[in-house]
Amino acid sequence: MWRPAVRRFGFCSRCARKLIAEARLLRPASMATVTLKGVKKIYDNKVTAVHDFNLEIADKEFIVLVGPSGCGKSTTLRMVAGLEDISEGDLFIGDKRMNDVEPKDRDIAMVFQSYALYPHMTVYENMAFALKLRKLPKDEIDRKVREAAEILDITQYLERRPKALSGGQRQRVAIGRAIVRDPKVFLMDEPLSNLDAKLRNQMRAEIIKLRQRINTTFIYVTHDQTEAMTLGDRIVIMKDGFIQQIGTPQEVFNHPANLFVAGFIGSPQMNFFDAELTKSGSAYSLKVAGAVMALDGETQEKLASCGVESCKVIAGVRPEHITFAPDSAEHTLTGSVDVSEMMGSELHLHANVEGKDVVLRVPTTELPSEHRGGIPYGTQVHFTFRPDLIHLFNPENEQNLI
Ligand SMILES: Nc1ncnc2c1ncn2[C@@H]1O[C@H](COP(=O)(O)OP(=O)(O)OP(=O)(O)O)[C@@H](O)[C@H]1O
Ligand SMILES: [Mg+2]
């Protein structure tokens, strides 16, 4: 390739090769796909924290790992970062296998829950530190730090020490320190969990904006399902070191793969009932606590195409998919109000149905004016389920029936 350049411009071959090598360095970064194949982590104490983790993350995708405490989220992230060895399986960034590559050579940046700022350095020095280590020219460091500070709106704090900043400001600095490195992959482990609820919501929106501006591949860990739903292009739901489901927020919400995902995603949590599914001819009916609930045509078709016969099931229905009925009827449940939580725009109603707590979420505007402040304890209420929004699970293996 350099030979024509030598001929055309009269460069010596050594100069031509150097020029071409520099041009290669200037090319846009290669695709930052991240692939985990059969990745497993067994700690020294024989705890298997992650089992057979398989995931292909697209270039510039925002992936969220979510699940309860101890399910292996941080372990997975730390294996991607190179802070933990991978016990089995392969990790690729782009098409390069990374298992044995030093963390500093993986072209990733990580933001931790604890911020991990250097207390004796100013904000500016904190952000510039990694670039100084890389021996970047001073004016380039200055440009990158000021650009990141601008994006994160912390320019006015550049000369302060971390201890003179609020939690949210410190977290911005921690994110800024990662941004200046122009990483191919951005890893974040519960970056917002030290912040109060209001600041957390604000920073969540900031992260969405940040993502639009820096356009990098993100892997984000949280135990908060709202954060997962609002941030992720796709969500990976984990439990006990196993992936339970991978999907877009809509997919996991509308079609949870199993009982765990159904209960984990959505707030307040989905209601579950022991129920009986009966097939007569080609039609199915669902009996829940004495009431016969209608199932819509599409659900019935899917049940039939999955070859489901009459059986015991667990029926799940989200609090917002229960609607009031005018009076007692074959397809209604009747309960007495235990707790009525006024949330402003909606009411969370706990109704006692034969000893079972059923939660309903009712927009305040749909309530008669005398009940907009809440429904008194002991009031009898009748309600039914939206026929197209009932989820059915196998009680034995807890998998979705369709
Ligand atoms: N260094 C370690 N040595 C041994 N076991 C560990 C180590 N770190 C984590 N574990 C165990 O591995 C499992 C997964 O831990 P991990 O920190 O990945 O969970 P997590 O999903 O990040 O939880 P959290 O939401 O509480 O941060 C847990 O059972 C934990 O006790
Ligand atoms: Mg963790």
C-alpha cells in the first residue's frame, strides 16, 4: 500500500510506512461489540457467582444488568472490566478475545457506586489523571477535561476538591473522569444508588442525555427495575447467577419469561393467583378464586398452539390491569379495602379477597369525586381483570405458558 505513495510523492519507504501507521491510528475506533460466551465465575471460596452467561451486545447498545442483591451483576461487569478473572468461557470486545488482556488495555472505563475519586486532587486533576498517565499533551488534556465538564455541567467546580461537592456533583465528576478517556465501552456499577430519590431521577435523565452525546457501548448495573426500564435498550434480568430473560423493556414487561421476571419487573408488583385453566373444545376459561375470568382470543390461540391442556396455573395480573366492576358477577372478584394509598395521580388499593392481598392501581381521575382522596377501610369493591393482559405460568417450572 505504501509503495505507490513512495513513487507518487517521492517519500522514502520508512516515512511512508510511518505516515500510514499514523493514519491508521486516526481511523474511527473499531466496532465496540461485547460478546460473552459461556462465561462462568467461580470464586476461590467455591461460590459460583455467574453460570453460563451468554450475551451479544451490539455496538453502541445500552445494556442493563438487573437483579436482586447477590445475583452476580457486579461479578459479570468486573469480568468484562478485567478486575476479576473469567473461570470459564470467552469474552470478546470487537473480535478480539479479552480474557487475558490487562484491564488498562481493554479500552473500557468504569464508574463505581462509591465514586472512587482521589480526595487530595481537585476535580480537574481527578479528571485529567488518566490522561496524564497516558502522557497526552497538556493542551489536549485540557480540551478533553473542559469538554467533559461542559457536558456534565461541572465546569464551575473544576478547582474544588471532591469533599466540597454534593453526592450528585461527585458522581458527575466520576462519570467525567470516565468520559475523558473516550472508552470503547462504558461500564457503570450502580452509579446512582448513593443518591437520594430526587437526585437519582435527575441523574438518570442526565445519563440518557449523556448516552445520546457520547454514543458508546454501555453496560450498566442496577438492582432498580425502574432504572433498568428507563435506561436500557435491552435488559438482562439475573437471579442466582443465571440469566432469566434478555429483552427490550417492553418485551420483558409485556411477556415475562417466568414468574421471577413477572414479579421483578413492574411496580407495584404483579398480583399472582392460584388458578385453574379449563379447556373445553377449543376454548379456554380461567377460574380464579371462584370467578371465571375471560381470556382474549389471542391468548386462547397461543395456548392452543402451545398445546396447553386443562391444568392448574398461576395467573398473574398487574395492578394497573385490574378494573372496577359495577357489582358482583360471575367474572368479578369481591374484596374489602384494607389499605388505600393516595399517590397523587393514582390510588394504590389493597383489597382483601378471601384472605389474599390484591393490589389495584387506579388513576385518580377514574374515581368518583368522594373517593379521590382514598377509599375507606372495609369498603366492598368488585373488580375484574383485563382479558388481554393476564399472564399464565406453569406452577411447577414457573415458566410462562406461552
Ligand atoms: N470476592 C468474592 N469472593 C467470594 N464470593 C464473592 C466475591 N464477590 C462476590 N461474591 C459472591 O458472588 C455472588 C455474586 O456477587 P455480586 O457482587 O456479583 O452480586 P451483585 O448482583 O452485584 O449484588 P449487589 O446488588 O448486592 O451488588 C454473591 O453470592 C457474593 O457473595
Ligand atoms: Mg453489585
